[in-house]
Amino acid sequence: MSHHSERKFSKEIFNPFRWSKSRASTFTECKRKYYLRYYQHWGGWKEESPEINRLAYRLGKMVSMATLVGSAVHEVLARHFRGLQNDRFRELVPEQAVEIMRRVWMDARKELWRRNPKKFPPLFEIYYDRVPPVERLQAYADQARRAVAAVGETPLYKLARSLDRSDFLWVDPVRDTFSEEIFFSVPPFEAIFVPDLVLRAEGRILIVDWKTGKARDQDHLQMEAGAIWARQRLDTAGAEIQGVLAYLSPGLVDEFTITDQDCLRARRVIVSEMEAMSGYLKDPLKNIPLVKEAFPMHNNVKFCKYCEFQEICLTNSPSMLVSGSNLFN
């Protein structure tokens, strides 16, 4: 969670406890990674914070080449659809995604993350000295180009081009712009949902999510959570809500109606996941966690090999992996 989401609690900075798909997924994947990502990192953007917090914050901002493809594509599409929303049409340019990727790569090479890891995220493959061969890097670039180009071939895109400005109910804020509008209530908890695009068309509300990776089981839950968010945050006026999962690499679109029953089921899942995460809190009201040792490490080293937090977790386990701290000697 970025420092943009800080808020005051009894005159102190408070780390909010809110559900999101990524938070719940991290908790399921590895409890120690969850602790580092959502608790150890807190305050790590401040120079006076302990080194372990600053390191956790830095590693929490890390991206891999695979996630960089997704974030670059999302940024290009967010800017493009924001232009459509404002009656400023420009052609979709697939190469723009590659330019973003190239900039992040060069900034990581220069280690600009030492100055500001939020603005200049470390890149996993460079940070941990696992640079892929040129052919693999070219494949990532081609994947990004294809993903952007694929959007222009979808019926959804042609529909969006035909709509009025007022029919664009939401376009993803560019570059993680913080807004209270991303919060919604799932009593007794709060949750977060940030859609890529929401359109009103032909009496329906379309919640769109661009995907550059493979389909996952929790994708539908994410969209059902989005329907709860839309009912609370947007003027849906009882309209039918449809989820649109656009898997851009294979060029497939999964479009489905989200019913009230779907939303009720999603609420139960969210509350259940939040209750499970609450079990690791010493003080639920202030979101203060148990000690780090209460969050067990993953028991599969193959998982650890691809984890951004390995510099912290595996520093004392050189037989398992070379620690990232050795890269700067």
C-alpha cells in the first residue's frame, strides 16, 4: 500500500486494513511475504525509518518483466481511454508500451530506485542479476505490442468509440493516482477496487479489466467485488452490471452478467478473507500485526526464487539463494 493511502488515526499515521484482490492473494501465497509487503514496509519511504523498513518498502515497489508488461499496457490504455473520455481521440500506438518498459529498464540500470523506489521501481531481473537473454526481452516487448494492438480489434473498443463522454463512468487514473473513490464497504470491513474502465452502454454497466497474463480462478471474484463497488460509488440506477475480462495476449474476452447472488457470494468471500487476515493482528482496531515470526515463510524454495522479498528472507540462507545484498559489494 503506497504512502498516498496514509490517514490520521489519533494524530498518528495509520496503516489502513482494507481488502483487495492483491492483498488477499499475497496472504494466501506466503504469510511472510504478506507481512513484509503490508506491515514491514510501513514508513519505509522516510529516511529516518529503520533500514529494514526502507528495504521492505523498496522491494515492495519492485516489478518484474512480466508485471512490467502489464503495467506498461495498462498505462497506455488508461491514457488512451482518458483521451476518448475527453473527446481527444488519438490512435492506439502499441510501441508506446515498449517505450515505457524501456524507460523503466534504463532507470533500474541506473539504480534510480536508491533515490525514489516509488517513482523509479527496481526491476527484479536487474536487481537480482538474472537478466534474460535478448530473445526473451524481445518477446516481452512483442507481448506488450500485441496486447495494446489487440484492444483496437475488440468489439468493446468499437463500442467505446461510439459512446458519449457521459457514458464513460470511470477510467483508470494514470500512474496510481489516489482517490477515496476506490474504497467501498463490505461490513464490517472496507475494501478497494480500481477498475480499468467502466462504461454505460445500452442500459448496461460494463466493468472492464485488461489482462496481459493468464486467466485465474479469482478473476471473476475481482469483477464481482467491482460490481459491489459500482453500486456504491457510481450512478448505476439498478442497471444490469456485466464484467468484461479482456485477456489480451490470447485475444479472448470473457463477458458475463454479475447478479445480486454473485455479489452476496463475493461479500462472503471478502469477509472470510478479511477475518482470516485479522487473525494475524495484535490490535485489529489499529491494524497492528503480530510479530514477524508469527507469519511463516513459504516452504517451497522454488517460490522464493521468484519472490521480490528474497533479499530479506534469504539473507541468512546462502545455501538456498544468493542474497540480493551481495549484489552491491
